[in-house]
Amino acid sequence: MPTIIDYPVTKQTSVLSTLRFVLLPVGSRVPTSYTITANADQTPVTGIAIDSGSPVSVGDTTVTLATAVTLPNRAKVTFANGMSVRLTSAAAASTSLAVESVKRNPNSSNDVSIPANTAGTYNHGLITLGAEYLSIEPLPTALFPGEELFFGLTKVTVATYAPAGAVVLEILPLSAALADGDIATTIATAAIAGGTDASPNSAPKIVDATNFTSGAGYEGLTTGTNRTMNFTFQNILGDPGSDTLKQILYNDLAYNREIYAILKRDAGDRQQAETYEGACIATQGDQASPVQDLINITANLQFQGASFRYTPTDGAFDIFNPASYVPPGLAV
């Protein structure tokens, strides 16, 4: 009867893998760290509506409301026709909102983006279980979709772009309530949204160590490891991760800048994803843009020295501490 070898059968896949970048400060291989602080639940704001005689057009930087409201700086107001505006200064019991330049409504046949009398909503931030709008103190830096914030053991995933100064984060539903004053740190990375492949590589540097005691055999000695990453991505307009890399590759003002790269691979039901991260220089970039096809870019990154860090998933076999291994599933 053959011997049954009871190994885990769950295969790791590339589903939910993410590749994120941030430009490093000049002369440093340590990314800038920012603190995000949870704030108390905000008070709802009701009665937001465009004034009957003041429709909002493309390019407007002032929105006139039918009744006065109080809103914080960088507040995002979403109107019933799907358009949103972002305040550039706080409104204190005012009918006039100073906003970023209003974008064109893709569903409108003219320059009117938000018609008169259209109702709006300010999704006030909360820190309760299930909240999709997180109340925070003003952001010290912009955050991009997919950024993961850890308030203690509670992971918060940013759902949409939030500019510096914002006091509400749109997030995936909060898995546990936070307390006023809870903090998280972030290095504010941006994802490669159109990534189709990310392959880390390691090439040990071997020198000849053969001597008279080696007999007829060869001996090598590992003196270092060259760690690189090759990846391919579709060029998506407005993707900050893609734009960062293209400027490193093609902009003369940025050709010698280093970036901090983080590749995370989904770990299934594990809490800690498998990660490859560190300061990098770009060593190659190639574009393919055939007729009637997507523009695809392939690039190579060289991890820089001791900045590289590999983190296995929690529960992975540790060669330096074999006794800590607990087989997954039924293999116990």
C-alpha cells in the first residue's frame, strides 16, 4: 500500500496581488511616514441644494446653495445627478461654497454640470462598525485607492482618492469600531492599477572559492544577492502609479530618483500578506503599442542593498525556527 503524504493542497494564486509605489525623498531610502488620526463622529449636514437661480457650470469654482450650511475644508458633496464637488475652504453658515473647478457632467448635452434645485449630500464621517465614511483629523497627505491603514489590529482600506486636508475617508466597510484618537501610519503609496504581471527575482552572486582542499570539485561562495522585479502593466490614463514610473523612466528631471516599491500577494485567510518591498531604481522600460490594441509597458526594478525586505505570510514555515511550524488544514 502506498504511503499517503499529507500536504496542504491550497495553491497560492496571483488574485488580489497589488504593486504600489511612492517616490522617495532625495538622498533617502526611507519613505516619508504620515500619521492618520481617527476623529469623533461628525454631525450630519442636511438641506444641501443648489439655488434655484444658480445652476453650476463646467469650470465654476463657486457653488451657490438655497440655504446656508456649515461644512469643513476639503468636504466632498455629492449631488443627486451623480456629480460631486470638493470644497477648497471651510463654509461657516454660508450659502456660497468655494470649490475645485467643476468637471463636465458626462450625461449632460451642455455646460451645465449640476442643474438648479439639485439636492446634495455630505457623507459625514463616523468611526462605528460598518461605517463607509471614516471621520479623521485633516489628512497630512493625499491618499490613493487601495491604501491599507492599520489602526491597531483593525485594517481600513481606502476606497477613493482623498486629498491632503480631507476630514472624511471613503473606505470599505469598517470591520470594527474605532475610538477617537486612534492612529495609523502610512507611507501613502499609489498602485499600478493596470498591472498584469509582477515577478520578483533573486540572483545570488557567486565567487570561486575553490582551493587545494576542494579536490577535483568546484566550490562557490555566495557574497551577495541581486534582487530585482520585472512587471508589466496596461497604461491607464490618470493612474498615479503608472504616471510615477513613466516619469522615472522618461523625464530628465526624475531619471535618477529612487522609488519605494511594495508587492503584496494575497494570503487567503492569513492576516499577513506575502510582501516584497524596498527602495528601487528602474533599470529598463519597454512599451508596446500595436494598432487597435492596449498600450502595455514592461519595466524592471533593481532593489537597492539593505533596503529590501521580504515578509512571508503568518504561519509560513520558518527555517530558523522549525518548531514554530503549525501545518494548515487537516495536516496536524
